[in-house]
Amino acid sequence: MFFGLSLRQFMFALLAVGSAVGAYFIFNPTLGLETTSWICIMCAAPFAALGFIRYNGMSADQFARTWVRSEILFPKVLVYQSSNLYMDMIEQGRLEDSKPRRKPRPGKPDKQPDKAKQIKKRREKDFERRGRNIYKFHKRGTR
């Protein structure tokens, strides 16, 4: 670590400073000081970005390689197509065929009472057993 920077950051910082100083000595005699300072900033910015910027955990050169591979070398057109498996199964008739069917017990009739009738009978039995007060409120201390 040099000056609290990693080796990569330190090398790119040196390149940024070197490019800015080189641009200053090249453009200062012909252009004014203000224009030369902007040119120095523009020369140093790419090197500073390469050394310090990280995107999705990748350094700038790793990101550039990944971008070139995905956009230029191996481009893909991704088409979104939704699918509804339930509707596909209904259309093919598999859903109705795949339901397990109950086999009737030998010696017993296949008829079963309706579910609503069973619930009604159960409620009537509860009412007879408990009486009108189905919540069974009790006073404290008595049971």
C-alpha cells in the first residue's frame, strides 16, 4: 500500500498525474492557462477512473472486458415469453386425467353424504350437547 492506496490505484494515480503534467507542458505555451487546465483535467480523468472506479465489484478493465464480450462478441436477444402451466395442462386434458379417483370400498355403497349435510348434523349435535350458550362463559373462580 502506497499512501493508503492499493498498487492498482497508485499506478493509475501516477499515470493521471503524468498525463496532466505532460498536457500542461505541451499546451501551456500556445493556449491560455484556463484552457490548459481544462485539457489537463480531461487527460487525467480516464486514468483516475480506471484506477478508482468499481462497478458491480469489477474494476474498470474487468468491466470493459465483460461489456465487450456481452455486447459485441456474444450478443443475445432475450425474448420474454410467459407460460401458464395450469392453462397448458387444462388445454391438454392432463389435469382432469391426473386427479386420483376414489375407489369404492367393497361391500359399502359408493354414496357419501353431502359435505353441507355433514356440517349441519355436526352443528345440531353441538347445539344439543351444549345448549344455547355455545361460548360457555364462566364467572371468575367458578367452574
